[in-house]
Amino acid sequence: MAKLKKQLGLLDVFSIASGAMISSGLFVLPAIAYAAAGPAVIFSYAIAAIIILPSALSKAELATAMPKAGGTYFFVERSLGPVLGLFTGFANWFSLALKAAFAIVGMAVLIEMLITGSTSQADQTGMKIIAVICCLAFTAMNIFSVKHTGKLQSLLVVILLVILAAFVTLGVPKLQAVKYANFFGTGWRTIIATAGLVFISYGGLTKAASIAEEVKNPGRNLTLGMLLAWFVVSIAYVLAVIVAVGVTTDVELRGSLAPLSLAASKIVPSFGYGALAVAAFAAFVTTANGGILTASRSPMSMSRDRLLPPSLSRLSTRFSTPHVSIIITSVFMIAAILLLNIEMLVKTASTMMIILFILDNISVVIMRESKIQSYRPTFRCPLYPYLQIASVIAYLVLLLDMGTIPLSICGLFVIFSAGWYFLYVRRHVSRASAVMHVVERVTDRQLGIVTLENELRDILLERDEIIEDRFDKLIRDCSVLDIDESMSHEELFRKVSSLMAIRLMENEYVIFEKLLARENETGTVIQPGIAIPHVIVEGTGKFDIVLVRSKDGIDFPRSPEPVKIMFFLAGSKDERNYHLRALMAIAQIAQEDGFEKRWFEARDIEAIRNLILLSARKRDSAS
């Protein structure tokens, strides 16, 4: 499978996350939310901004540990297994599609307003017809592979933010205090329920995680880019809603399909409406077209993991685009546009996103508690696990107020996912997940699962752009002893000698005698608890390594305390120079912070091997 190039920087991440958020959630939704919560809709937007932050932090941790295309689907599948991974893949697929559909609806509203001059929500038939036509147009664009450059996305986001800044700056002096009267009249229950409704407005924030594989230095750029986008767009949302509420009448705002454009017409009658309409249209185009593209990647990732038939990852021979998944995504979007009204469309998308964020937070807990050595995020979510627990509780509260229809639709997804797993997936997938590692720890049973640990190891090697040298290749192929019982150093030397004799084509007894002689002459303990027994053998071009971990420790002749970490080296005379480089590599590894702790926490010999392979030592390009 071809690797994606790491070519996105901090500005690109900020632009993608910001651009994904600034859409119908700002240009259409405030009116619908105002009809429910009144002036306190301002609080609803602020609450939604606050409660999405834990998920952004959790997703940043997962993305920096597993920077792979697929986003939430990949994280949940690897942490919680194929059943929940399957549900997550479907939910992520269709939630992104619903968000794109919402953007298309917003664009259709603007087009209908230009045609008819009406801003009423009363009749949505014409708007839906226009939305379906727009959806078909974007589907064709994605199949024909119309690409958007990072510079265009960045430029568009800057323009949007400048227009919003001007809208707020010019609108604040015209705010009327009377418009905020009876601020909490609808009650906190309604305000919180409305926060769930507008939650979709911030859903695009974590979309950046799906392109983590293409981000340079994701530990910094991905995390900082998402947090900056959250801060800037949250402030813009809240201030824009404050202005919209403060300059329009109650009746006007409740019935409008373009609340910000309506407010702009009150602030600058000559061109305010047009300026905000242009900004909204540009935001809708970017979100809708990018939404179809992003949504269609979910079935591709699931198909590559054999959770869906191979046809869904098939590319067009002419345009090299996943035309099958794009068409299926488009069909779902059209069905949602025709069958759901705007409010129900928004609630369903928000409900799916909330469930996905719950799974993201649970995934962080599972990955950390699995103690997998190769789970090494470059950013760690603070206040673990309290932040994850609190956010899950908050999301469950939001779900209770989302209504019967959205929850029923999500329930159908769960039923369909479970059925699909038993009918199709179970026969094709046997990959272990992080939750199985947790089961091992709780039951104290070895289940013999190493696939995930090795997969994460390879992801980290790619993430950190580690080019393996000769030492790494030796470690990948070397013998590893994990000793639980007590034994003398002589018994251990015999075990090691028998392993080395086969690989070096040398007499076992000769290697044993040389190891004993070397230990008795000078000792090989380099620091308390760590030894590097090394000897020279006959022949040419020979070199071997054996790693040994002893739970109780081995008594070495010249060591005052038992040795628990051992690197045995043996090589021919012509390998003397490499012998020294190997000793230097081991010394660097042993001096890393937390090395001994990770060594003893390693669950098995493969985890011990991965610990060495993932070390931050300086690689020897000459070896």
C-alpha cells in the first residue's frame, strides 16, 4: 500500500480544522437553535465549545500515537476491536456525510434566496431540490478528482475569519440590551439540549485527525493546529451569535434561514447581506466538497481492513478515485436531504458525532491501560483519566436530550453493524485489539496476541522517520530469553551459548568457555542490574545478539546485586569495529529515561524486542 507524504504543516492543520467548522453550523443553525433556546443560544454555543475540547485532546493523543488515515475508525478498531470498529466506521462515514449534506442544504438555502428572495423556513421543497442537484454536482467533482490545494484552503479560511471579525467589530456598537431580555427563560434543560443540537458546529475540529498520516511533526503541528482552530473558531462562533441576537428582532431571527446574513443587513444595509452571503457560500462549498471526499475515505479504510467487501476500495481506472464509495456516500446524503428536515438532519449528525467522541475517549483509556509498549503518543491528554470520564458523562447527558428519532437511527446502525460482523467480518478478520491486552492484565493470562503491538511499532517507525540500521535488523532477528525461574550465571551462559552456536555455526562449548572467561577476567556489568557479556569467535562475517530479561536476576561474579537486563554479543575479529558500535548503541538505549521501567513492563519477548527497535538512539547510517 502506497504511503502518504508528510507535507502538511501547522497552518495547513489549522486551516483544515477551522474550515471544516465554519459552515452551516454558523451561517444557518443559529436561527434554529435560537427558536429553541432564545437568547441563551449564546450559552449553548459556548457549552458545545467547552465539551468538545476533551475529545479534541483525546483524539490528538490517539492521532499522534497512530498517525494513520481513517481517523476515529482506525483508533476505535485498534483499541476496542472489530465490532465497535465496524460501528465506528459506519457512524463516522455517515456522520461526515450528514455534515456535508447540512453544508449543501445551507448552500441550497442561499441559492433559493437569490432566486425567490425569501428567507422563510416554511416551505423547504424547492431548497431540497436545489440541494440534491448540488449534491450530484459535488459527487461528479469528487469522482473526476478535483483537487483543492492547501494554499487555497488557507486563503479561504483567512477570508472567512476576516469577514467574521468585521461583522463582529461593526455589530458590537449596534447591540441592543433589550434583545437579551429574559435570557434564561427557556431553562437550563433546553439550553443543554440546544448545546447538543449545535454540537455539529464544532464537529469538523477533529477532522484533522484523519489526515494525521500526512502531517509533519504531528506531536506539535496536529495538536497545536487543532487547539488554535478550536480557540479561534469558538470565539468567532460565540461573538457572531451574540451580534446576531443583539441586532435582529425575535420574529426575524426565528424564521430566518440565513441569520448572519440577516444580521449583517441590519449592521451595514448597503452590502452587509451580500458580504456574509458570499462568505457563507464559500464555506459551504469547501465543507460540502471536502465532506464527501473525507466521508468516502471511511469505507476505503474499512475495506482495506477487510470489514467491507474489496469493491468499496476499488479505484476508477480513468480518474484514480474511489468512485464506488463516493457514489454510495452521495446516495445516503441525498436520502438524508429528502427524508429529514433541517433540524432532524442536524440532530442525527450531532448524535452520531457525540457517540464517536464517547468512543474516542474510551479508546484513550483502553490504550493507556493496555500498557502496550509501542503505544507512544507524542502528545498526552492532560488530567487522565478524569477528563475522559467527565466527558463521557457529559456526552451521555447530551444524548438523552437528542430525541427519539436520532437515537433510533443510531440504534439501527448498531444493529446493522453487529449483524454485518457476524455475517461477514468474523470470517475475514482475526486481528487482536488493545482491549485484549487489558484482559490479559486483569486475568493474568497470556493470550498470545502481538499483532497490534507490532503494527503500532511499524507505525511509530514511520511516524518518527526512523531508518533502521544493522543493529535494528539484528534485533528483529535475534533470540530473546525471558527467564522467570532462578538460575546461576553459568546456567544462563549455557542457554545463550546453545542459541548462539546455531546462528554463528560455532561450537557451543567454546562460546560457553569464552563467556565464562570474559566474565571472570573483567566483568561485563556496565551499571547496576545491566550487563553486556561479549566475546570474539572464530571465522569471518559473524555477529549475533541475544537479549535476556530475568525476573529475579542472575548473580554475576563481579556484581554486588543481581543482573536483570543482559545483552549478549558475539562476533568474529573482522567485526571488531561493528562490535564497538553495537556496544555504543546498547549504552545509548540503557541511558534513555524510563528504559528499565519499560523493560520490566514489557508483556512478552516481542514487546522487549519492540522496546529496543523504538529506542531514540542515533542510528548508524554507515552500518
